[in-house]
Amino acid sequence: MINETIEQKAKLYVYDLNNCAVENGFKPDESWEFSMATDQEKAALEKKYFPTISAKVLPEFLSEMFHLVKSKLVHAKYNKESSHAHNPAGSSLQYLIAYNPGRLRH
């Protein structure tokens, strides 16, 4: 049951990523970077970049959600892995956040 919920959440997240990329006119050379983040890291990324897409996930399912999203992305150009793509045991990471490092918030 939980796996189905994570699967559905991943599908919805990918749908949101693709829609946001289209709505914001991503060019062929632009891509999403992904990070697993704490509340503070998420807020910092949202202040620095626009657009951002985030999903709150229980820490024990965050890594699974990350890998499901990566496997479901239709457009390879939106699938760039960040160096923050890890989830150390006992960490307070609870968000999966996507951003485009070339699109700074003005």
C-alpha cells in the first residue's frame, strides 16, 4: 500500500515537473537538478531559484521517491542528478526539490 502511494506521488511530481518546464519555457539545454533537503535547505533553494518544485516525503521513503522520479522522467534533458542526491541514515531530509541552476530568482 505504501509503495503504491509513493508510486502515485512520484507520477504526480514528474507531471508537475514537465508542466512547469513547459510553462516556463525551458530551452533544450536546460534541465532540472534534484536535491533532497531539510526545511532550511528547501527555503534557501526557493529563495535563490525560480521555478522550484518540491514534494514533502517521509525521510524513510525519500530515497525511493528520488529514484522513482528519476526513472519516470520522460525527457532526459530534465534529468540531471545533483551532488545532493543522497540520504544519510538519521538525517532530517524530508523534501525532494527540483530547480534549474541557470534560473536565478530576480
